[in-house]
Amino acid sequence: MNLWNQHDLFVMDTREKMVLLKEEFDKKNGIEIKDYHKKLNNFLDRKLKKQSELIFKQQLILPLFFLYLQKRKV
């Protein structure tokens, strides 16, 4: 499995976690609360901060890595 496929699987897994956490948040707090989106975003940030930072870093590093490899081969 190549790096891009692993990255895609990691992103899909994180998205599934987000959906489950959103359902958990809705069940606990409801959707009719004041500042719903702000509170939901804060909740998701607390729970998925490490995964989102890793995804961001991978999306920056992977293209640069492949560009570097292409440059070396030329």
C-alpha cells in the first residue's frame, strides 16, 4: 500500500470518528442549543486535534517528498 492510500484511509477513519462524535454531541446537548456550531467545533477540536494536525502535516509533506524524489531521478 502506498503512502497516499494510507493517508486516504487515515482521513476516512478520522471522518468516521467525526461523525460518531457529532452524534454523541447531539445526543448529549441537542441541536437547539445556543452557539451550536461553535460548541460543536470546540468539542471536535478537543477530541480530534492530534489527528487533524497529523493530516495537515501529511498533506504538506507528501507532495514535497514526491517532488523531491522526482527531482533526484532527473
